[in-house]
Amino acid sequence: MFGIDLGWVIAAVLGGIAAGRWVKKTDDKIEERRDMALQVADVLKEKGLETAPTLLRKYATGNYSEIAKALKTAAVTLTNPAAAAAEFDGIFEKMLVAKLADPTAKAELASRLTEKAATVVKS
């Protein structure tokens, strides 16, 4: 009629639908990874870490230029013995408080401390 072949129109529409489905599927995978990164960041933050959650949050929000800065900060922090110790001391403190609040975990901790103290004395 206007020089447009109906076959090409149908092929273009079907191609567009297929491309749309592929983009959505790819986007869903990316969003799932980002959601998981946020979940892991929340758990690590709750446990007392600061460096890793910051990196994961930057990744989850797609802030790639900030990831480079956060990686540099992480490298400086984790290669500095005092800063690294401070980061991990926070985790130790939170885990210790949690174990001391649970009678079973508290008893297990006391048993492990007794065992370790005995091996330190022997050394």
C-alpha cells in the first residue's frame, strides 16, 4: 500500500518485544544483585563493619565513581594496623555482647576461654 512490507513490520514488532524481554530479564538480574548487596551491607553494618558495607552500598546504588574512592579508603584503612584493629574490634564487641546475652552461647564461650587459657599457660 505505502511500500511497507507487512512482514518487515511484524518482524520489527517481534524483534522489539524480544529485545524488551531481554532488557527486562537483564535488569531484573541486576536489581536482584543490588538488593542482595544492600541486604549483605545491612548485616555487615549490624555486625560492626564499616568498610565493606560502604562499598556494597555504593555498588547497589550504581555509584561507580564513588566505589573507586571507597576502595581507596578501604585500602588505606585495612592496611593501617590501628584502623583495621578498630574496625574489627567493633565486630568483636558486638559479637561478644550478643554471646553474653544468650545463656547457652555464654556457657560455650566460658568453656572455650577455659580451654584457650589452658593452652596459653602450657606454651
